[in-house]
Amino acid sequence: MNPSVDVSQLPLRDIHLPAPVGWWPPAPGWWFLALLALAGLAYAGLIYYRRRSHRSALKAIARVAAALDAGEEPARCVQVLSTVLRRFAMTLAAAPGRSPASGGPAVAGLTGRRWLEYLDARWTRADFCGPGAALAHAPYAPPARVRRDEARELARLCRDWVKAQRR
């Protein structure tokens, strides 16, 4: 170093720092993360949308069970159960991705033993052809012939059947 030069008199400036990095546009990793989050939300919405018939059927069955507990006529409750179950089965058969052989309008025409066999074929148990056979005859029976405990058991069976269906 040259001793004759006064360093304090030199026109030097301090270190120049770069400008702060802006938040826009985000790095590619953030774009990927945003797309992944949107795909997850879309999938969750699709699942929620597809399960709407399950939710509404379970709510209707719960209302029937509450009506039975409140003293509603069992024959009327069994009629409502039959209607709810048939409507739910028709929505299952008409769901996108199902083959035409799985039903749709054909489910609406099933009656008696064939209706009970259809219900039993849709899950691993055979309760509708056994203790659940009241579903076929109770909606048409005189009100005095339908017992409250039989209607409650039928409501439990219908709830279990709806829960067992593939979502």
C-alpha cells in the first residue's frame, strides 16, 4: 500500500445491495403448489357433490326414525322408508359411470320379492329377503298390522343399506 495516499479522501461508495425481490411473479414451485391445492379442492367438491344423494337419504331415514320415536303411525313411516329407498336406488342406478344394465328406470318397476332381491344383491347381507321383507308388504298393510318395533328395525336396516352402498 502506498503510504502517501490518504484512504479517507478517496471517493469510494459503500457496498450496493440489490433491490429486494418482489413477490410477483411467484417461483415455479409456488405455481405447482397452487395447482395442487386447486386440484385438491376440485376433488373434494366432486366427492361432496357425488355423495349428496347418500346424505339426503340418510337424513330422510333419520327423520323417519325420529317420527317413529315421536309416536307417528308406523305404517306411514314404512311407506316413507320405502319411497326413500326406492328413490335412492334409482339415483344409484342412474349415476354417471354405471352401466345401463344396472337399472335406472328398471329399478322403479321392481316390486315384491324382486325388489327385495335387488336390495340384497347390492350388499353382502341378505336381510331384506329375511327380516326386512316387511319393506315389500308393510306399505300396503292396514295401519294396525305394522308394529312400531318392526318399523324401527326396518329403518335401521335401510340406514345400514344406504351406508353400505359404494360411494
